[in-house]
Amino acid sequence: MTAVLPCLALALLCVLQAAGEVPVQPGFNAEKFAGKWHFAATVSNCSVFLKMKDGMKSPTATISFTPEGDLAMKLAWPLPDRCQRLELLFQQSGQAGHYTAAQEKRDLRVMETDYSHYAIVHETQHSERQPSTALQLLMREQDVSPQLLQKFEELIPTVGLTKAMLAVLPKSDQCTAATS
């Protein structure tokens, strides 16, 4: 199971950039974006994610920003017997809401957010072994409205994915304290 977690992280966070330029939230405000988020839905073409998606529960992420403006993310996944934790650091790309992790060849973009309820995040993993694409619907609370889920589903084909790759993640309080 431990060997699967790096690819699971990729599935939750990493994406192969679609042919067009992925938009970023206009006027992105890092201070408003910081804080705790729940993964309500994820869509990805990562083969490990696709095998495991039906048994996954909602991970949590706590996002903060360094004094230099880099994005720091603490993740916690509920597993059957424990919480798996991971910390990631993304550097500013020069555009607010767009971050990169050069060593992992990752590209993260906050496509859309209202800061207080939801965010749609797109990330690419440019791996030679298995490039992958993912899109996540993050929520401040674990509940997601049918209208917001529909809006998210409408974005799926715009990043080169299909609805068959979608997992709407059930709520979980198992790892709530793990990202604090």
C-alpha cells in the first residue's frame, strides 16, 4: 500500500496539461485561499487512481503560503488503518494562482475559487513513466451541492478527461486533525 501512495498523490494532485492553456483564477488572492480544504471530487487518468477510486474517502489538505509566496500543502488520506500524510511545496510561477514543483515536474493551477466555499484545482505531472492529469473539486466543508458538482463535471472534458474517470469522494472525518 505504501508503494501506491506516491501515484495516489499524483492522481489527487497531478495532471498532464491539456492542449490549451489552463486558465487561472483572475486576481487570485493567496491569503483568502489559505486554510483547510476537503477533496469532494477528483477526476484523473492515473492508472493507480482509476484502480482505487471506488474505495477512496475524502482526503483533506491544509494550504499555507511561505513568505516568498510559495504554496505549502499538507495532505492527509484516510486509509483503512491510519491516516497517510504528505507535505508538498510548490514555487510561484510568476502568475498568481499558478505554481510549479520542478523536481516532481508538477504544474498546479487554481482554475476557479470563491475562497469561502469551493475551489477547482488543475495539476499536471510530466512524468516519463506515467504522465497524468487530474482535476479536483475542493470544498471548505465536506458537503457539495448538485449544482457545483455539475459545474465541475462540465469542466472534465475541457482538460482531456472523461466522466468515467471521476470519483465523488465520500465524507470522512478520519484524518480531520491530521492536517492541522
